[in-house]
Amino acid sequence: MSRSGRFGRRQLLGAAGAVGAATLLGVPGRAQAAATPVVPIDWRILGSYPGADAAGQRLTAILAGSSRYLIGPWYATTYTYYLPDGYIDLKGTDERAVRLPAMAAVAAAAALVTGTYDPRTLSVPNATVRTRNLIRTLAARHRATNTNSTTRWGGTWQSALWAYYTALAGWLLTDHLDAVTHGHLAAMLAWEADRLATGNAVHLVGTAGNQLYMTRRDGTVVTPGDSKAEEDNWSAAALSLAAVMLPGHPNVTRWARRNVELLLAAAACPADLTGTATINGIRLSSWLQGTNIADDGTLQNHSRLHPLYMVSFDQSLYQGFVYGLANRAAPRAALHNITRTYRALVNKPFPLPSGGTSPIYRPNSAEIYYPEGNDWGTHFPFYFGSFDLLVSLTGQDAGISPSAATWEQRHNDAQLALMTRFSDGRTYGASSENTYYGREHRIGAMAAQTYLTLFLARNSTGNRLRWE
């Protein structure tokens, strides 16, 4: 797996210019899209990252294996023919039909552009074709340009996240996409970003939309046992990507502001309501109308204290690479209360059923302690290992011992041990290990985004993760 050239295997990418959505005008059966250009990544100003350090070697192996499985065996058994309009059959418009291929596309696109893709069972050209098929189909089926009510998706609770994955994969693989697909991607991302930027200080989408906070500032618990942290930061992800991919859009300022608001709301704790902090121009004590995490850094989801949702702040930290690929500083709001939450994972003691206490991160072990149980299964080392690496790279483990780098090694070694059980790159065996139907795709999407963060943090031109 060669890493020669700029940003890994750079022969996959050329020097494309901005491609506008104006090429969509007049396409039969599709609504006209705003002529806002997608600004591609300028790889010429980015250095390289060989991935030779220990963390890089672990993450390379995880991304290479996961992407090889997703764009290889999984794709081959899931998509077997083209529809008459030239697109593949997504077989629906729900999470399984849209989110899973979008995550697979992110994993494959990131592996291809960074030179971490493993071609032992599927060549680079064929993997590129398959990844392009996923991107172009997903973008074409979004309701922004698709009037067919039976095949269109978008405008739902989680669709901003699906759009983020699709657009990110397209941004990475931009030189292998035609002008129509670029237009679809721009229209899709702008449509979802505009939807997210219309709420008020209490609700995510208008006064009848999804809640922004689990607990309002007067103490009213709006969504018992269900923090809104994850929803807030996945919605912020779509806004951040829209801001850097479509910087010439007339609504970009509103998107950027809403991105910051959602990041701050996601990690808001009671102490913020009486503090003096101002972040990215927002005074927390006066703007926040509620909270999503406790002052000790824990949060609740699925009616329990849930470590898996504590590490969902990985989506906030990914903004470092999103802005970094555009040579811009990410909003400081993305780092808000990350240290508080990470300290709760590493140092906070919880009662054990047999007596005594243990932190969530079991001392000198890769094992995770779930104080109130885990309803998703038994094996999640990479969920924590990828978060460990993000926390380490962004310096959010200051004053915490053991360090995030120590935990990254333990958790990602455990992840690699799971993968060695199979020859095709997958992670999981029995469904009880992880009951989510997109479990392999989730590994791939996390590995892709964490690797991109690592590339920018340990770049040959210096650390390119910047925070304004």
C-alpha cells in the first residue's frame, strides 16, 4: 500500500477546479438547483503523512481492512445491477438503504485518496468505480433534485448525517465525479443545511421539530433518558461541511452560525448556564436554553448512563479535519467540554455490582465498563479507540492520566484482534457483538474520519488542525 506522493496515493486525484450546480439546469425529471459551486480540496497546499508511527499503523490497518470489506464483498452482494436510469438500486429510502452505503462510500473514498486502500481482492480502478456508484446514486436520490416520492430521501430526523457522509465522500473523490453529480451533491447538502438553520433557541427545526436539549434551563426534562448531544453534533457536521464545500452560497454565514450553536448545545452542561465563557461570539450563560450532559461529563441515552454516546462527540472533533482540508480553522465550539467528558471515561469511579468501583475505562485493560449496561452488544473497542486518538490529537486529555494515547493503543489493539478473526477485513462475527445492522459501516466511517484527522495533525507541513 504505497504512500508515495502528496496525501498518499495521489495519482487518484487531479487538479479539478470548482464545479457548479448550474449544470443541473434542464436535466429531465429533476428540480433546478442553485448554481453554487463546490470548491474542491486543494491538495497542492497539503503535505503528506506516511502513517509510519504506531498509531498510524494501527489506524491504517483498520481503515484498509474495513474499506476492503465494504467496497468488496459487501458491495458485491448488495448491489448486483444498474437500474434503467443508470443508478444502482438503493432498495429503499430508510436508514438501512441510505446511511449504510453513504458510510461505505466515506470509508472507501478516504482509503483511496490516502493510499491506505488494500487492492488484494479488488483493484483500485474497480474500487473507485464502485465508490463513485454509491456517491452518484445517493446524491441523485435526494429530494433536493429528485421529484420521485418513491425513491427520494431527505428531510428526516437523521438525513443530515446521511447527506454529510455522501457529500464528504464526494468531496474526497471529486475528480472522479461528473458535473451532474457535483450539482446533485451541492443541492443535497445546501438543502439539508438550510433546513437545519431555521430553528430557534429551543428546537432544532422550527417550533415543532426535534428538541435541542434533553433538559431545559428551568430543570424540565424534555426527553427523559435521551440526550440530544448526538443529534446536535451530527446536524452540526452537515452544516460545517456545507460551509467549506459551498463557501460562495448566500446562506453560508447562517450555516456557520448554526454550526457553532449546535456544537455548543450538544455539549452544554449545567455549569455553562451560570458561567462566564464566551465561545465563537456566543455567551453560553445567556444563549443556552438547556443542557445535554451532566457537570461530571456523563450523559444519558436509551434511559441509561451510556458510554457509547459519550464518545459520540467524535463527530464534533471531526470538524478539525473538515475545516483543515479547506485550509481553515474549525470553530472552537467543537472542543467544548470534550475534556470534561473524557475525564469521566478515564477517571470517574462507578459502583461495581460485586462491590468496589471502577471507571468506564478499566485500568490496564481494553475492557469497557458500562455502569448501567449496554443495549447495543458486547464489542466496541474502536468506538473508544478512535475517540481516544481524536482526543489525543486535539490535546483534550490535558491533566488526565493515563493519557488518551495510552488508551488508543489498548483499544485499537483490541479492535485489530477482532479483525484478525476474518480474512475479508470485517470486524464482527455473531450479531450479539454489535446488534446495529450497519456495524461494519460504522467502523469504516469512523476509521476514515479519524485517519483524515491524523493526516492533518501529523502532516509534513506541520499540524494543520486549527481552532478559531
